[in-house]
Amino acid sequence: MRLSRTTETPGGIINITPLLDVMFILLIFFMATTTFKEEEFDIMVNLPDASKKRAALSSATKLIVVNVRGADRNKEDPLYVIAGQRVNLLQLRDIVADGVKNNVNQKVLIRGDNHAFWGDGARALATCRAAGVIEVNVGFDYNPTE
């Protein structure tokens, strides 16, 4: 009994449909499980207060962002904004001290406006250090001029 052999090859065609299926499943998985970083920005909007309770700090980020206002602010407005709330130095110290009480490794980022005085930022930095924060960072945009 003679068996016939076929020597035909499929012409080098590779079926990539299973590969595409796996890639789309991985893409959907990574997009569904990824957490995106949310940055806080100071926007001068007068929002109504729902309560007198202090804004809760996010425990997921473990970062307090202090925005220092520039020279174009009103005289009665406080210089500092945390989580969309205007605060003075005493309130800043209390908020940061509460954060340190809940998390010993509390981090603080101080962001200053272009027109803010360095002394205002330095007072915020000193207040955070006095409240017990170990790591205080200063945020800025770096755009080198050529």
C-alpha cells in the first residue's frame, strides 16, 4: 500500500487572528486595572460649602498639595489653597498635622504661582516642617530656554 505525500506548503501565510485576540484581551485587562494619577490644580471658582467639615485628604495618594497664590489675589483671601479650600497658615498647620498623625511618612508638595513671593512659599514649607512632615517638595515647571 502506497501512501501519497503532499509537499504543498500553505504559502507562508500565518494566521494572526489568535494573536490579535490575545492582544485585545490584554489591552482591555490593563486598561481596566490601571489607576490614573489625578493632580490637584488651584482653580479660582467660588463653590458652595456643603458643610464646615475640613476637606478629607485622599489616603490613596498620600500627598498633600499646597498651592501658593500670587500677588493678584485679594487682600482678604488667604495665600494658600489645599484641596480646593482656601486656608491660612494656622489651618495649614492643622491639616498637615492631621495628615502626619494618620501617616508618619506624609509627603507635602508646595506649588507656587509665577507671581507668588518666595517668602510665602518658605513660610508654608516651614509650617509643614514644624507640623512634623519629613519630606516637603517644591513643584515647578522646568522649561529650559535655548
